[in-house]
Amino acid sequence: LGSDSILLPPWNFWMDFQTRQYNRIIDKISREKNLKVIDLYALSREKFWKTSSLYGPDQFHPSDEGYKIWAESIAPLINAN
């Protein structure tokens, strides 16, 4: 959720915690409703935290490289199960 140039400690850790909590709620509801959800945050969090080039000029949205990582993460899951 944004590079460390816009979310400095401790706010980056707080935002990470809040996002994971929110995603747990989404996961719970989606399971109850039998909906398929792909958690992009969980799939790409570590890569985005380590590599600032994955962010676009606004340092919030993904760059072309970041979107490519998302696409590569999503593709195998679309038809799984």
C-alpha cells in the first residue's frame, strides 16, 4: 500500500496490520458466500516492500513492472479449483 517514501514508520507497519485485518474479513465473508478472492496484497507484499521500482510515479499505484507481477501472480489462480 504505497512505498516507504510515502508511508514512513510507524505508519507503514500500522497500514500493513490494518490491511491484513481487512483482508481476513474479506476472506471470511467470501468463504461464507462461496466467492473466489485473490489477495494481491498477500501475494505481492514482500516484493513491493523490497523494490521501489514496482511503484509508479505516485509511489502508490503499481508501475508496469508491478502490474506484471500482479498478472503473473493472478494467472495461475484464476482457473485453480
